[in-house]
Amino acid sequence: MASAAPQPAHLRLVGADDPQALEQWRATRRAREDVIRENRLAAAQPPLEPTDPRWVLAAKTYAHLQGATLTPERRERLMGVARKLGLRAFDANLVIAVVQDHARRGERPADAVPALRMIEGRPARSAAIEWMRWIAALLCAVAINVFLVWWLTAR
């Protein structure tokens, strides 16, 4: 009659002597640790300042929403606010999209802070600076053309 006792399992570590398998395991481990570190850093960040242009635009967007949608007129009004706050049009559209997405999911405005923090929010260039750049480029082009004409006719 056979014994009902379980047979001891003979386990052995496979791949411990394979350098490629070890390196792959280490890379996977490092990637996991990097994700954990970034998540902890993101969780420890303070909330946005009440005067931060991204937060101001987000609050105004929440106030203008009808459910989770914006009428074109209200969006244009918000884009005007964003220009006055010094946000680029691209960043302003991102803020509006983040707010609409959070409203669509039924989340609170404060839940949008991590996503808003990822938006750069650097100030838009003023029109005067843009004009000065165009004028400088035009002057450079004229100077290069004058030099080329002089060089070609001097021979």
C-alpha cells in the first residue's frame, strides 16, 4: 500500500547562473523601483498656489462647465482669461481638457491638481517680443543678401 504522505518537492532556482536572465531581472526591478520613487515624489508635492495661473483657469473652467461640456462661447471666454493670465493657448487648452475629463468622471476639482501640475504653464511670449524677433530675422536676411551681392560683384 502506498503512503499518503506528500512527496517532498525538489525545487531549484533556474537562471541563477545565466547572466542575461539576471540582468533582465535587475532591469525589471530597477524599473519598478523608479516608478515607486516617482509616485512617492508626486504624492509629496504641495498643492498648487491659489494664484497659480493653471489653478485660476481650472477654477474658472469648473464654474463655466455645463455638466462636462463647454459651449464655444464659454471656451473663447476662458481662452481670453488664459491670455490675460499669461498662459500659452496650448497650455490653456490642456487645462480645460483636464478639467473636463475630471468633471466627466465626477471627480472633485482638487483631484485635478496632479494632472494640472504636469502642464508647464510658462507664460506666453508677448507680441512685442515676437515682432522684435521678426524684425531681427529680416535685418539678418537683408545683411546676408547685401554681403552676397557685394561678394558676387566684387570679382
